[in-house]
Amino acid sequence: MLNILRAREAEQKREARAALEAFDRKQWRHWSNSLPRRATRVRLGSAVFKHLALERWTTARQLHTVALRNRSQVSWHTLRIGIKRFRYIVENFLPVEHKAWSNDLKHLQDLLGEVHDLDVLWAAAQSQHVFADDGSRERWHERITQERTRRIDEYRQKTVGPDSLWNLWRAALPQGTQIQEFATRRLKLWAKALDPDFSHSERVARLSLQLYDGLMRAGLFKDVLPENGKGESLRATLYAAALLHDVGKSEGDKGHHKQSQELIKKHGTPLGWNEADMRRASLVARFHAGALPLRNHKVLRDLLPEDQRAVIRLSAVLRLANAFDSAHDGRIRRIKLENVPPPPRRANGFLRKAAPLARNESLIIEAEGYSEGSSTAQAVAAERYLLESVLRRPVMVRPTAIIRQ
């Protein structure tokens, strides 16, 4: 076996040398300059890094459950990789937690690493026919199995039960509503690194929610009921799409709405956000500009009718909200739907329902800071068409000096 390993060592050295020669030094120099500057935007030990650690913890904890259930070689090896990734996040970005957890994390990783080494040793020994006879083979198999079992038992002792290390680590990471809150912070940080004017996107997100909430209270999105959770899900979709709608500008202005969709899809879903919401958000961001979202559009035609309707409606809201800040000057500070009551309050334990606008009645939007004849007014006039089509009623916009809550 030692002779076989010596031969393999020489082969692996040749492969390593070839890999080093192909190493992209120019890209590495670029990263060594750009990544430290980006890293300084987030403080070590911050909520963002704790959320990232929770993502790694969640993935590794799921792998732990799988490994205990099926006990295959592959599952133990995959679990080791999951723990390693969790450990590296803690080691590099959470100094307080690393000081408390580093020994245990390294020990578990080492235990599972040795289990993997024993599995590889046994597989190599069998494939190379190194055993002189069946007796020798059985003795070595028994010995390797004993060493492997001892390490797995030690791992189980430390990670199973109420006092397990998994529970200890989880207790120090984000809980409850913090998870989505910190996930949103991560989305904002990502968008801020790509969006050349993220302040504009934050204003558009705020205006989008004001418009969406007004439409819901007016009963104009009445087939999307907040009681069943759908309304809140679509609100989250709209918020994410508005925050991220201009990340594609990192690739240039031309066709940036399409690039935004692709970047959001590649970014994935942070822990605490719903995967379906993020998938819809990428489509809504896609249609904040450019061609109108039609049901037969190639990115919409395979969706269910309900999802098509949701994307088109939210796109209509986002397009108009984006038009209100088309000059990127923040002049439009707030918008409100006229004759729409404030959010319902509880009376005698029940929520009062707002009366919907009359059929075919014009929707009038009051915008604080709006000026007729301005470039913003022209953008609003062009982009209100989709919302008018969705609502099947005209949309009128007028200025107001002060909007009272």
C-alpha cells in the first residue's frame, strides 16, 4: 500500500504543478485589491455575518440529520464539508464566536475527516488487491471498521441530545423575526455594491409599498387576499424587486433590466426569504422597464395564470413607482391614493373592512413634491398605462403640498 501511495504522490504533484501554472494571477491581483475594500463595508461580528453563519449552520445541520439517518460514506463526507464551511464563516467573520467554538468545530471536522480517510484507505486497498489472503483482508476490515466506528460514536456524543454542540451554536445565531430582517440587510448590501444609485432604489421601494398598500386598501387587488398570506407574500416580492431592480446596471445601462433578472436569479434566496417570492421578484425587476409584461412573453408563458397575474400587477406598481423618481432626485417624497381610508383598525376585536372604489371610478394619486409639466410628470404619464390596463380604470396623478397620515 505504501508503494501505491508513493506512486500516486508523484502523479498528484504533477497535477498540482500544472494547476499552479494555469493559476490566473491577474484575476487574483484584481480580487486582492477589490475584495478588501468591499469587506470593510461590513463590520466583523455584525448581524449580516451572523445571518450568513446561520445559513451555513442550517445547511450543515440538515446534512447532520441525513448522515445519522442513512449512515452512508457519502453522507458523512458531505457533512464534513458542511461543517467546514460553517467553521470558515465563524473563523473569518465572527471573532467572539470563533474564540468560544473553534476547538469543537475543528475537532468535529477532524473526526469526520479521519472517517473519510479510513473509507478511502479501505476502498483503495480493495481496488489494488493488497491483501495476501482472506484472513488478512478480514483483520484489516475489522480494524478499520473499529477505528471508524469509534470516531463516529464520539461525533454522536457531542452532537446528539439537548446539550449537543448544534444547539449551543444555534442559540447564539439570529432568532425569529431577526432572520428575515438580517436577510434583507444582506440583500441591500449586495444591491448597494452593484447599483450605481441605490438611494434611488430605496426610494422606489418605499413608493412601491405606499402604492401597493393603497391599492389593497381600496379593494383594487381584491382577489389577492392578505388573510391567506398571499398579500404579504406579494408585498415582499414587490419590495425585493424594487430594491434590486437596478443591480443590472453594474453590467451597463443597455438592457440592464434583463441583467437585473439574471443577477437576482443567480444570487439565490437568502435564509428567511421565500424562494417563490425571490423568483417572482426577478421577473418583476425584469419588467420595471422595457417591454410590457404580456402573458405570452417568453419568460411568463410557462407560469401558472395566478403567477402571471401577480407578476403583471406588481410590475405595473413598480413601473409607476420608478417613474415617480425617474429624475433620481427624491423630489417625490410620498404618494397616497385619494379617497382611500387609512389602514383598518380593530374595533371590538374585528378588523373594519374598507369599502372598495366604485366600478370604473378614476384612481387619483396624490404625490407630495409632484409638479405638472416636469420631466417626472412626463415619465409618470408614460408609465401609468400598465396600471390602468390592470385596474381597467384611468389613473390620475396630482400634486399635493402635504399628505396627512
